[in-house]
Amino acid sequence: PVLVLGAAGSRQNTEYRAELLDACGRNVMDLLPGANDVSRLSPGIYFIRAVSRELSAAGCYKVILNR
């Protein structure tokens, strides 16, 4: 399983990063623009939170991983 952050090849996506949080709010993975391998994670509900200033207004997004 791969989680793609941002549109591939977009110039605006090179300046930010985000965190993948578990349901308790713990950081389980730092996400970078492009493909992020999430195969080691257990199925469940996760949240993406922007770390850089450019996306700080974007909020938090819910992600459901299943197999």
C-alpha cells in the first residue's frame, strides 16, 4: 500500500511535509510529497496533519487503511 501526498510533479508540493497520526494522535510516520510506503502500518483510521506553514490552514484529513 502506498499513500500519495500531493500531485506528482507539482512545484508547490516540494516545500511541504505532513505527519501521519494514529487515532490517539501519535505520529506514526512523516510524510513527504509523492509516494509514501504505508505497508508496515496496521489497518485502521489515521489522520494527516500538515507540518509546513503553506498547508497549516488545510487542517487535518482522515485516512482509512485496509487490506
